[in-house]
Amino acid sequence: MILPTVAVRRAVAPALLLPALALFGGAPARGAEGDLGEVLVTAALRPLPASALAASVTVLDGATLQDAGRQHLEDVLALVPNLNWAGDTARPRYLQLRGIGELEQYQGAPNPSVGFLIDDIDFSGLGSAATLFDVDRIEVLRGPQGTRYGANALAGLIYVTSAAPEDRDGARIEVGAGDYNTRSVGAVLTGPVGALDSAFRLAVQRETSDGFYRNVYLGREDTNNRDELTLRGRWRFQPSERLRIDLAALHVQIDDGYDAFAPDNTRSTHSDQPGVDAQHSTGVALKVAYAAPDAATLTGIATYAETRVKYGFDGDWGNPQYWAPYVNSFTELQYRHRHTASVELRLGTSPERGLAWLVGAYAQQLRETLDDASAGNSYDPLNGAYAQDTVVDSAYRARNVALFGMLDGDLGRRLRWSLGLRGETRRADYQDLTHDFIAGTVLGNNFGPSDRLWGGHGSLTYRLAPASSLYMQIARGYKAGGFNLSQGLQPDQILFRPEADWNVEAGYKATSPDRALSLTADLFWLDRSDAQIKTSQQSDPTNPNTFIYYTGNARRGRDYGAEGSLRWQLLPRLSLGGALGLLRTSFEDLAGVGAAGTTSVSRELANAPHWQAAVDAAYRAPGGAFARLDVTGMGAYYFDLPPNPTRSRPYGLVNSRIGWESARWSVSLWGRNLLNRDYPVRGFYFGLEPPYYPNKLYLQLGDPRTVGLSVVLRIGGEADGRGRQPAAGASR
């Protein structure tokens, strides 16, 4: 079913809202099945119930991802307090937790602040791979994960787990269609292999869409299109109760267009050379766990991943007719190829009661090449002629080796403590050649920085009642140093130092005795030393490709705020939920690069809204009807660091899904951004328009109102439980 017209979309949007609200009345009294259930956090070094983990964590379960999401992590980001993302790409590739994280395509070494794992495979800085088809859960650990993951988790860790193999034969087929020529089809096959004491799971899905912009110069609707393919495979071998082997494989093929900016900030673009944002990621992980009798469990994890990124854009966002009588034509195209391999060993005892210990070792090697081509020319009577034709070829390799350990114990019946420590060494090698075909020169860089880093945590958890507790945690995270490559920098601005942060956090977690109500809340204070802050400056106002990208060390930074979530199973079939994040950020004394030379800059971080909120209601009737309504919003934030002074405006979005389901099938009507709000996901402030090239704010807009229909058919084990479960929660 295709819903292509504006009139149809306007008719369908109220229809999605009204039935959802109507279903919330007249539900029967809550019975024994109105139970939210226990939530296990698997992203930690050893699995723990969320209520026992002395940290701020949000878990989005499979039901939430199916009912509140649709295709990509982007669809559910707003459900997580103090998690945001920056545009400049077709899908979220760069994420921020509590205001800390990268904003855009980096230059030089990949050095992410937010760890990102899919089935233990490292895709940090490559978030476009986070499609949602056949994903079982997403866990977000906020705050530095110095013990758990080290150098790539200064701000936190996002851990994605795909659905596990089942011990019964089962299958699922999903098809969908929507406006903007959206189509999707997916299938899942799972079951046991009795002769091998194992089970398998295979999943494949592809979604295509024309995207949400019209290129008026080319007369096309699909220059910002989406074409996203996901293949997943899992195999579980368990010959005994003590030995388990899990193999996971993933291939995500993102072939999206990138034509998302217009000089007049509308959805009508004028590019004569539309861009591309493609990411092809393939990864495999092998996990082996052996539990010795009445002793420790040995866990080994080995992973390998390869990613190819093709990213390019029309640098002037126009065409010869648009800029006439001036000449203004620039393009940028990058080819990135990354390999990562890692191995981790852990040996530890059960953490539930008494004294528990864990020791481990970790090693990772990352190799990446980048080819970056910038070309173009401009001419106007005031500024004369300018031409650019450069190619940068670079190669990078980094090796990380870490040792870590944890101790947990009891201080009486109610108080439990935990201590963790991680030491890490990191060695990087980088070299490049810049070919300037206009000047006829070849210049090169060669760096080999190395760092010794450490982090850890200490925490206390006080159990107030069987299902409620208070906790306090102090944690230290770290991030390796790096180097800048932009021309025009001073010698002392090439290298920047490692960063460290201390996070002090106190929280409360509780579940009611009947397990119908759960609440989490925390306060945090994060202090950063040598905070790595990235800014930019346009060195030539007549050339939109000539930015000086510069990462420096601010003397210090501070982030503080609060987070909370609530889940209430109000009635057996009706649940309500909400999440709130409050945040303040700052950095002090960054030696910035400006038009007048080096300056000292202090301000808030970019892409760090003061508040983020989400409210949801979900209902499932005994006859099979279901509905979910989500309202999310965020406050204003700076788009970038100085010299960009521009800010967004607060906005709110409404999403909904309604339908009918049984154990064997379901059909649902979904809608995103039902009120059709225009909201930005990225903002740039620079000079683009001749002849005077005044600085101006240019926006990349988020998705407009979209509606569609999904149909799911389940067979065998895949049908177990569907259509008979209570309303799903937004987060636990």
C-alpha cells in the first residue's frame, strides 16, 4: 500500500491519533499479568539486573523497538535521556551522551567518545549500521565506562543485541509500505539443529524510500533517498550446561543519498551534483563461555569488522543557473575503509552475593585508509577567481592493549560495594600525502603518538527493600590524544593531549511489590580535564570547502544534570511511561583558531539541549487491538562551537502506531512526526552566497510527517507469546 499524496497523509494522521487515545479508556482492572518483569543488563562485564547495577542505564526491549521504532536507531533515540545525535549524514553516525561526543566527519584519527557495539562488534563512530530489524534490545550506559570499555567510552556505551536463536522452528515475514515511495520486506528463520546441540537464526530485510527532498534543478524526488539492507545470522552451540558458544554475523549495507541542504533552508534543493552517504559494514563475533564446577566462568570474545564508507556532497548546494552570473561550484568526496579486530578474555565469579572477582585482558587493532577529494572553482567581480583541486591519501593504524579487574563484596546485609580498574596503552601510526593539483605540490604528515591511560570505578549500593535501592558511584573515563591536519595551524596546535573525566553519580531505583510500577532517577556531576573540543573556521569566504577543523584541549569542562524514567503498568493491558533528561554543560579556556589568530574560548557544548523528555502510552486489548502513542521533545541547543553562535529552537514530535494482532499475524498503521513539525538535526553557520559571502545559518531538517502500513506473519516459535502479552514498556 502506497500513500503518496499530501491529502492522504493529512487524513491519516488524525486517524492515527484518535484511535490511540480512545483505546486508553475503559480498560479492565489490572490482574496478575500486569507485571513489568525484571530487566537484565548484558552490556556490563557480567550480566546484572538493572536494579542491581550502580549506574545510569536505559534498556529498550524488543517490544518497545517494534512498537515505538520502525527502521533505525534514529527512530528511538528520543526515548533515552540525554542521548542526542548530530546530522551532517543521512543516518545518525555520530552520537552524544550527556553532551559529549563527535558532531561530524572527522579529520585524522578515529577517536570516538561514545562506544557503540552490535553483538560485541565494535562500530564506534559508525552508527549508521544500527538498523532495528530483528534487534532484541538496546542498552545505553551513561557516564564513563573506564572499567568496561576504556578509551572509546569516555561519555558512555551503547550496546545493541540482535534476537537470539530459538529452540523451536519458527519464521517471520514482514512487509511494509508508506508515503515517499517507502517499501520494506524482511524475513526471519530460526530453529534447532538437534544433531549438533545447537540452534540458528537468520534475518534479512531491505527498505527503500525516495527520501524527503525534491531537487528542483534535476527534477528528481530521490536525490536524498534511502536504500538500506540488513543481514544477520546467529548460531548457538551448547553441548553441555557448562559450555556455550555463540557466533554472530552481520552485514549492513546503507546506500543513502545525501542532498539535504538548500540555500533557502527548504526541502527543495538546487544541487547539480547531489551527494551520497553509503556505509557497508560486515562483522563477525565469536563468544565462548565455560563455567567450571563451583568456580569461575571463563569468557572469551573475538571480533572482526570491515566497513567501507563513501560520503560526498555538493559543496555549494547550487548549480550554474542558481548562482548566475557568478561561478560557484564545489564538491567533496571521501572513501573510507576501516578494519577492526579485537580479542577479550574474562575470568570471574558470580556477582550476586558475597565476594566476587573478575580479571580480564583486551586487545584491539584498528586500520583505516581515507581518500578525500575536494574540487571546485568560483568567480565574481569582487573576489576574483579561485580554483581548488586537492586529494588527500592517508593511512592510520592504532593498537590498544588493556588489563582490567573488578571486586564486589558485601558490607552487611544491605550494603554492597564494587571496585574496578583498567589500564590501557595505545599506540597510533598515521601518514598522509596531500596532492594539490592547482599549485603542483605534494605535502605529507607523519605522526606516531602513544598514550598510557587508566580508568575505573567505585560504587556503593544500599538495598532499602527487596526491590528498591540507592547507589552512589564515582568513575574515571579516558580518551586518547590525537592530531589535527588542517592547513593554517600553528606547530603547537597539531597535537592535542589525552582527556580524562571524573563522574560522580547518585541514584535511586525501585519497583513496587506487585511489579506494576518502576522508577529510576539519578543526579550526576562530570568534571573533564584537558577536555577535547573541536571547532572550525572558514579560512576563505569564497570557498565553502575551506574550513580549518581544529581539536584542542580546553583547560576543563563540566557537565551536570539529572535523569529519570518511569514505567507504570496501570491496568493489565495499559502501560504508561516517561523519561526526562536535564543537562548543563560548559568548557573553559579552549585555545581556538579565529580570523584574528589564536583566541581563548569558553561556552556550552554543542548539541547538548538543556532538557529532553519522552512520554508514552501503550495499550493491548484482549481481542488483539493495540495502540501506542509517543510524545518526545527537546530544548534548544547550540549547533556548533564558536565562531558559530546559532541555536536551535525547542520542538516536540508525536509518533503513533495502531493495529490488530494475534499470535500468528499483525497489521499496523504507523505515523512519525504526525504534526509535521519542521525541526533541525544539524546547523552550519558560514559564508556561501556571493558576492559578499555573509555568514548565515543553514539547516538540515529532520524527517517530515510520514505514514505507512506494516503486515507481519509469524510461524512456529516466532508466534509464541505475541498477541497475548501485556502492553510493552518504553524503557526499563
